[in-house]
Amino acid sequence: MEKVAFTELTLEQCFFDHHRFSVSIDHRVLGESEVFGDPDQKLALIGETLTIDLFEGTDPGESYTFLGRITDVRLQASAGMNGLIRLTGFGDSVKLERGKMLQTFSRTNLQMIFSELTENVSGLPVSNNPRYKDDIEFSFQYFETDWQYLCRLAKIYHETLFWDGYKVVWGDYAPKTVNLTYDHDLKDVELSSRMISNKFEQYYHEVDNKVMKHEEPFGDRTFPGIASKKSDLLNLMKKPLMPADAPVTMKSGLDNLTKARKLDTVNSMICLSGATKIHKVSIGCFVNVKLPKEMNSLTLGTYRVTNIVHYVNERGEYRNEFSAIPAANDYIPCPDFPTPVAQTLQATVVDNVDLEQGLGRIQVSFPFEKKACYHWFKRMTPDGGNGNTGKGRGYVFVPERNDEVYISFIDGNPEKPFVLGSVFHGNNADTLGGPENNYYKSIVTRSGHTIEFNDTDNSETIKIKDINENEILYDTRSKTITVSTLEKINLVSKIIQINASEDLLISVGRDMQQSVGNNLTQSTSGESRTWVGKSSVTKVDSDYDLIVDRNILTESGKNTVMQVGNKLRQDAENNIDVTSAGGTTNITSKGQINLKSNVKVHIK
């Protein structure tokens, strides 16, 4: 490493951003007679590492070291004066600006996400200790660099992110404390407060559609607590209720995030700024500000440095200007980064068996990544929820494996995805929908069960069929409903009623059976006829009554036999005629035959 004296240096440091440096070097320091000598070698300094050591006097024992990356080299000369080489660049955290990309993280946490983003970055020391420990079901790096994505996560989960000069710090860290006394080593100092609206509630919908809400009160009596109480005046009439930016799985997660947001805002209400010549004051350190004895107060308290600019002029004189917030809590206000608005993406279904909760969710794979995504995505449906019959009301169709689906995002938030719907393409589209002036609509299941709607003029039909061609056809033109099946039709009900305003035709190819558990009643206002091609048997276990208002005619092509187990009795109010057209009439009895009349009996 070559050490080079400089004529001017500026180093700007803050949380949640890359640190910027600018160093001006007299070209003669490099042994060059003029600034534009061998320009290729000088311009080739881009991409090189630059190390800045800040220390007092000649003792580097307590130096502050900063590692940066040169991103811009300029050779400057003006008015015939000696030229300068100006080097500008960023802290080594800029290595995380590897280009915008798309990638998902599922069943993970903040520590695992940070580790995955930084583990393959060469020569990048890190400190990985996030405060938010809850599991994260899903997170999406959406057209963001790794650094931009980490900044957004820091905003959502209220984490700490900065380059401390040597390493990327993610989450909690151990700050050093520097004591400063006004009018001794603290040249200028300013303590300010401001009102910021900080009374709010946050909510989030759980998987089972329950709404979680939380409001975090703040009762601290310190400067931040007083400022927070005064700021509540801004929300006397109306308290905002806003959705949580981060998906949470438990009420405790929402509680922690709401508390952190509250403390973030409270820390923004109090600011200490100052100017010193002490190089030990650096980004992220604590400064304990004291007042001289002649002033009434002995201390202004302890603050965390969140912004600092280091200056060294051509005479080698050092100074810095800094801003700090109360060090009472660990939450550091995060700027309002531009959050990407996530647009619809296409994905492929890899699993649709939601055994965890049985909510009809699916897992998908995205074309932009090779790793598995284990998140179960909720689906949008035209009508879904609870009804009078309980769960499952509405349109329930779960996409099949290998189906193409669209993934959209609630409020455009990359952390809140859902399945918008399935997509037809050349390999899965069917002719039962769309063609021929869009006359056909259909619903087809995986096995082939189908509902077809045909809107062709004068040929409108609705057809419901299964893979075995069992079918119900509604023919609009002929005003006919046809039910056809290859085997059996079962009608099962407590009461079945069939009403035909005109004819009822029943045709049976083979046997027909009727079984009645109680009474059988048949009624007709006209004639009743029964034709039997062969035998007809009527069996009655009890009495059999045949009642006719007029005549009974029994015709037999051959014999008529009446067999009675006991008595046979025929009663008539007038005549009884027994006539034989020819042959013999036999009356036979194994017992006695009695002919009895109130008048005469004629035998011819």
C-alpha cells in the first residue's frame, strides 16, 4: 500500500447510505512534472482501494481508518497553475451495488437474508446481528441492488445499516463513547426539537383473515418523551390506521414493529449538532456532551452520531461537523427510501397441496431464479369467504402443477404477493373457449370434467359431462333437458315430485320394478290401460278390493282360473249371469252344493 500526501480531503458519512470521499493530490507528489503526464496510468486508478487514516499528530495508535473504493478520477488544471488529481468514491459498502436484480427469500429471517447477500462479496467484512428475530415467510428483492434492498428491509424492520469505515454493520453493534466539552473540544453545539406526527395504529391480515392491530404508547419523561407527547396534539381529532409494511405471522411481531416505528419517530424529534476538531468522533459512535463549570447544566446527555463530515484542508487542519440523536434507544430514523412498486410477474406452479392449513394456496417457481421458493401464495378468487353454510363459499379452483400463473402484489408492496390468476398459452389452451366469435365458454377440471356454454345463435346449449361421457344437456332451442349416462341414474330424496303439464313417457328396455314402503295410489281422470306381453301376477298379502262405478269386463283368450283359499262369494243387487258360448259348464264340489232362492229355481 503506497502512502500519498494530499492537499484536501472531504469524507461524508451517514447511516443507510454509502460514504463519499473526495481527495485532491498535487501531481508533483507522484513525481510527475505535469498533471497530464502518463494519463492512462492515473485514470486507471478507478476501482482501486483507498485507505484514509485520521489521527492526531504523528501517533497513529488511535487513528480512525476508512476503506473506500475509487470510482472517479479527474485530472484538473486551471490558469496555468499546478494541476491536481482529484479522486472521489465511496466506502467499500459500494460493493453491494452489483446491479439491480430479482430474487425471493422464503422461510427465512433477517440474519439469513443478510448472510446470503454478502457471503459471496469478496473482501467485504460484515457484522450481522439484527434485532428483529422473528421468522420472515416471504421477502422479495425487486429490481433493487443488494444495498437498496437492505435499506428497504432496514426501513421496514427498523434495523441499523451503515458502513463504519471498515465493515458493513447490520443490526446491533457496540459503539464507542467520546466525551466532548463545549468550548473546549466542542466548538459549536445546537440542540433542537420538532413536532412530528407519531400517534398511529398498524394492522395486518393474518392467513386466516383475522386482523391484527397495535398502538404503541410512549410515556418517557426525557426530552424525546416530552416531544412525543407534544406531537400527539397533531392527532387529537383523528388517529391514522395504516397497514404494516412488513408481513408478520404473529401479533408479537406486529407489536415489535409498531414499537420500533414509534421509537424511530421519537428519535427524529430531538437533534444535537456540533463541530469539533476531535478525529475520534465518527459515524455510529456515542458522544457524551458536557458543559463547562461556569454554565448551569453539567451535561446535555449522550447522543449517537448519525451524520458526520470530515474535512482536512491544504494546511493539514482537521475539523468535522456532525448530527446526532438521543442514544437512549437503539432505533435510528431511516430516510424515506423510494419503495419499488411491484408489477405483475409470471410464475409456474410447483405444488398445490396446502397441507399446512388447507387454504388452497400454491407454491410457485419464478423464471429469474433457480432456488426453491417455499412460500405458500394466497390466491385471488372472484368470490371467496364464509357464508351461511360455513367456509368455502365462492369460486374454488386451485391451479394445477405446471400451470402458468400471474403473481401480483397488494398495494404494489413486494413483500405482499398473491396469485392473480392462471394464464392460457399455446400448450394448455383448449378449443372450448374463444373461437368462432367467442361463442364458446367452458370450465374444465384436471381429469376432464367439463361444463360447456354454447352461445351460437339458435343453437344455444349448456352441457355438463364427465370423462365417461355421462352428460346433462340443456338445449335452449328445442327447450329440452337431456340426461344421459352409460350405467345408472339415482334419484335420492325425501320427497320426489314429477309434474308434467302434458305427457309423461317411460320406456324401459328390460325389467321395471316398483317398491313402495307404505301406500301406492294411482289416479287418472281418463282411461287406464295395462298391456302385458306375457304373464301378469298381482299378489296381495292382505285384502284386495276392486271397486268400479260401472262395468267390469274380464276377457281371457283361453282359461280363467280363480283359486280361493277359503270362501268365494259373489253378491249382486240384480242378476248374476254365468254363460258359456259352447261346451260344458261344470260346477264341481267335493262337498255339498246348495242352490237357494227366495222364489223359484229353474234348471233347463
